[in-house]
Amino acid sequence: MDYQLLGPVEVSTAGRVAGLGGRRQQAALAALLLEAGRVVSVDRLTEVIWNDDAPETARAQVQTCVSTLRRKLLDDRIVSRYPGYAIEVAPERVDLAVYRGRVDTARDLLAQGRPEQAVASFQAALDLWRGPALSGVPGLAIEAARLEEERLAITEEMLETELGLGRRAALVGTLASLVSRHPLRERLRALLMRALNDSGRKAEALQQYREAHTLMVRELGVQPGAELQALFQRLLAADGGLVLAGSGRPLGAAAEPHGAAGSCAGCRAPLTALAS
């Protein structure tokens, strides 16, 4: 059997999705797979299955969920260990473990000076995603958000590697689409600026900084971070003194202090905001 967490939580055998018996079993299995080989307490399983609305009979119902899963999975992979249960499954049968293994391989290839093969391995990892992680399990919303953030960071890593291979013009559309969905994501914005500039579209690259500056000041009350400002200054150095409309100062110059904390010129948006 194969276990999928990178999308709807599913179990498949011979390419066919196997029924798990309901949402409670789906939630319990997902919680166990995220900690494969380690004990997940009954209290944690209760929290994942019911959030803050567990019935008085929750412990008994968790036992029923586990019994159902054991019957559905047709083996003894789920074992009882105080104070709960653990699932014993080979990593190559869980898409999350395979995904992270491919990412590790990609990074090893980069360290060996093999960027083209690294891009292929990054892409093979990302191809395992079938939709938002842990779909159908509200009790694992925090874990799902972390996985989505991880996916976006790895996408950035792959695209940056591709830029280094000279695939600039081909990546502009992909990066523009990602920036439109994650407008506060500074690394994506920087990659798009680089791709535009290296494709002979410097004015558009500078405009991307202007849009980021306006958005971050309006939405977060901070200026773009040091990396994005430094990139802008490098582009600006060969393009004269482009000025932020209405500000009276060049783009990238420090803003006036705001709030009791003073200037936030070097601040970055939190990951939770970036991944939204």
C-alpha cells in the first residue's frame, strides 16, 4: 500500500484508492503518518480528530478508529505503544518521505555542481503534490500550513537554480503567476526582478520593486527587506534615479520611522503572511 499526505489523505493499492471508513480514520491515519515510527498519544489523536469538541467517549472512539484502520490496512503496521499508537511503514511508501528524499538529492546535486540534475530532482519532488497538503483533516491545519510553506520555499529554490542556468525568459511567466498569488513573498519578487532584468526588461523589473514597496508599506507597515532593496539598488545603479511616485525619495531609501518601534527598513513579512 502507498500512503499520500501531499493532497487529500489517501491510501492506495495497485493504483486504486482504498476506503478508510470515514473522516475520523482519515484524520487518525494522517496524524500517525506524520510521525511515522514514533508514538502518537491518544490525547493527540483526540485533538486531531475532534479539535476542541471531543466527546466524553473520545478515548474509546480512538480505539475504534485504530481497529478500523488495522482492518482496512490488512496488516499490523499500527502498533500499540504507551501512551498511544505508532505506525510502522517503509519511508518509500509515504509520499511525504519520498518528497523530502528527492529534495535532499537535489541539494546534494547542487553541492556537487550539477544544477541541471538538481532541477530535475526538485521537479520530481514537487510533482508528488496532488493539491493542498492534508486535505480533509481540519485538525492538522497548522501542519498543513507548514508543508505548504515548505513547498513554496522549495519551489523558490528550484526556480533560482533554473535562473542560474540561464532560463530567464522562460521563467518570467511562471514567476509572475507565483508573485500574483503570493505578493508579499520577497524571494519570489526578487527572482522575478532578476528574470525580467536579465531578459532585457529592466523597466519592468524596477516596477516590480515599486509595487512591492507600495504593497508592503500599505499592508504591513514595513519596507522591503535588505535582499530586495540591495537587488533594486544594483539595478538602479545603471538606470539613474528612479523615484517612488509622491515620496520625494529614491525607491529603496529608508522610510520615515513609524510607530513606537521606529524604522522597520530591514523587516521582512512573517512566513504566515507570505504563504497566505
